[in-house]
Amino acid sequence: MARYVEYTYQGKTKKIPFSYSKHRDIYEAAAAAEGVDITSVLAMEQQLELVSRGQGIMKNFRQKEFARLGFSKVWMIKDE
């Protein structure tokens, strides 16, 4: 089964192949494809994991940070 990530970056929709062996999640794959440095975002996520109790906080933070970086509509597509 092939996996792809489709995302919109600065108004342009793109589709890239995705593999869990290369990237932890679809957001990191999209950032790597565009050459966006997300080390500060990942560091803040680690801090949030230490103090937060719910998954909603992490998801909300990630979506807002990536929207701030210019990404929107990041999702995975599975071909069978």
C-alpha cells in the first residue's frame, strides 16, 4: 500500500510520497519537502508533552504552528 501526503503550502497544493521509516508524521514530511526548519516547533512540543495531559493540546498546537508557517490542509492519502 502506497502512502502519500497531500498538503497546501503558501497556496500551492502538493503531493509527496510518505514513509514512516523516514518521518515521524505527515507534518514533518511536509516540512522536510519544503525545506522548513521545525526544530523550534519540535522543542516546544516536547515541553508541552511534559505539562499537558490530553492529546487535544498537542494536536491543536501542531495545527496552529504549521498554519503559522504557511501550511494548511495536511492529510494522508493511502493507495491500495
